[in-house]
Amino acid sequence: MGRLTLTIDGVHFRMMNDASIHASQTTTIGEAASHAGPVATSKASLPRHIAIIMDGNGRWAVGRDLPRVMGHRQGAESVRRIVTECARLGVEALTLYSFSSENWKRPAEEIDALMLLCEEYLASQRQELLDNGIRFRTIGRVGDLPASVRDALAETTEATAAGKRMTLVLALNYGSRQEITDAVRTIAEEVRTGRLEPDAIDEATVAAHLDTAGLPDPDLLVRTAGEMRVSNYLLWQISYAEIHVTDVLWPEFTESDLHRALRDYAGRNRTRGGLESTSRADADRLTD
């Protein structure tokens, strides 16, 4: 199994590749091999899991005197681009905040349009997910979504179950406090029925009862449209995530904006409470 060095504006990411590639080979981001996966190095590594709060669809539409639904449709194009690019770069998991549990407060016509758009996206992209080896799953209380949406989600989940290249997660009818509350309730029931001892409960127990069980925690959280809040999104899981906020509205978010977030991530010193592992000069060189 060969190694590939992926270069994003001077920052080197070491990749594993199924093909036999000489260890010194270098490629630009536009030439990344299709089956690459991340391997950590002393300089930089791709995040295993990227989570994105896709904000600004409505503002994009209003700024162009268009109905808000047109912003959501344009935002779906950004989803397609970023899913494809993350898979191509070798990101292990991508989670997109698609519809929060608070979004039910929006006008009924906008909610209906969002549900229809979800169905359309799944129908149009299902084959592409299959072709690219992307496994699809959801988090959130999807049982409360319309039946037609639930059917489309179930069909896509089943069809892509064998995907090994990347996991795409849509957060639908999702709220992190709700998720944690549900997990606590399930754990309490297991204690009540004698299936779990209270002294055996630890962080791993809680994580195993969250919707994201089986996925690595996000390394990088990206928020578009400049808002400086996490909006009840993956509160447990992003405890150690690096946060990148951009003023770019989601419908305008491109591969170049993703690359900028990756460069930002590569320049961070992730100590998790420990001592710095690289000097400030080393970190500065990563972003030169």
C-alpha cells in the first residue's frame, strides 16, 4: 500500500492509497487520488470527521430578492460539492446540520419545501453515493419526519450500507440536548432493569448511547455565515473539535472554502489540555 502526499497551498497531508505510489510522490488538491485516506504526520493531517453548520441559505436568497426556498436549493448544490470533495480527499466522516429540532418553528411552506428538497436530494444523489463508496446515515428523531422522507432516508441508508470510503451523516430533526436527554433516559432504563450497574457508567457509556455511536468525534467544526455559536449541535461530540467560522454563506461555500478551513485546522496546535507539541514557529510555517 503506497503513500501519497496531498498538498493544499503548501500544507502537506500524508495519505494512504490503495494504488502503489512512491512515497515521495506529491499531488495538488485537484489531483488527489480517488481512494485516499488520511494518515497523521508530524506536520499536519486531515481531520477524520468534519461537522458543518450550513448557515445562510435564507440570507443568500433574501439578498437576491428570491424566495427563501431558492436559497435552500442552492445550498443543496453546495452539499453535493462538499460531499464529493471530502470523499475525494479521504475524510472519514462528514456530518451536516440539515434540519434542527427548532426548525419546526419556521413557516409551514418553508418546512414543506425543505422536506421535499431532502427527498429530491436523496433520489438524485443515491447512485453517486453508491458509485463513490459513501455510506449514508442519519442522526436525530427521524421518526417524526413525514413518511415519504423516512422512506427515502431508509432506502438510501440500506442501499449504501456497504460503503467504505466515507460516511455521510445528515442531522435531521436533531438537537444535541434532546439527543443527550434521550441517551440519559435509555441509560436510566438499563440501570432500572438491572442490565447496567451505575458504577459502570463512564464517558464511553454515554457516547455509545448517542446517535453518533460508532463514529469518531468531529475534529473540525465549520460554521458558515459568520455566526459565532454552535446552535445545539453535537455538544458532547465537539468537546475537543477545532472551530472554523467563515462569513461565506452556505450557498456560496465552495471547495476552496473547504480547503481554507483545512489549512486553518492544520495550523492549530491540538493539545487537549496537555503541553504544546510544536513550537509557534512550526505552526506559523504550516500556514505560510
